[in-house]
Amino acid sequence: MNTIKVVIPVRNARDWISKCIFSVASQDYQGSWSCIIVDDASDDSTQEEITRALKSLNDDVRSKFSIKFNESRAGALKNFIDGFKELNSHEDPESILIQLDGDDWLFGPLVFQIINQAYSQTNCWMTWGSYVEWPSGAHGM
């Protein structure tokens, strides 16, 4: 199974970040994975919500997460790049890199398994997902 590395760049997503974190934490994946949350100097209570959500996880799952709180805004792309650097992605070029916005969440506990299967069986280099808007249910890409 491939190693999965997730970066969650976030700014002012206090209403959604817990659901995002819990969707990653609930993955039923036997392979190795890690996740970093990069808060881009949120000025709402996002940082407190991140801390609260992570404290509610069991120790084993919580150990897979790390947090970086920016003192000033850097922008989503820089946070994405910095997050993968912090996860030492360059040392594991075969790992699967996932970017998940702080106001998004994974649809069910099998997402990592599905992504791993796609990369393992199809020799693909990149995928992108679609989404279902909540609460309307509208689909998009």
C-alpha cells in the first residue's frame, strides 16, 4: 500500500474544519498516512477548533496529524507546498499527495483505499475529485 500524505490549507473555516479533520481521521486504510493542517492566520476561532478536534481523537490517530499556525497570511498555494515539505514528501517520491481544503471533507471511510487502488492499478500520476455541494446536493468538479 502506498503512503498517503494529506495537506489541509485552511483559513477561517471554524464551521467546517472539525468535519474535515474527522473525515481524514476516520479512514479505514491499512497503509501509512499522515496529515498536516496549515492554518493561514485565521482570525476567527478556526485555530481553537483545530486544537479541540485533534484532542478528541485517540492517541494513535492524533499522532498522524501535525499543525502549522502561520503568524501572517501566506496563501493557499504556499501553504500547500510548505505542508508537503513538512511531511518530507521529497523523501518518499512514491507517496500519494492529497490536498484537501479546510471546508471540505472526504466522503466516507474508504477514500484512501479507493485512491490507493487507482494509483496502484492504473499507473496514473494525478487525479482530481469531484464534489457534492452541501446542503444543496449539487455536483461539480
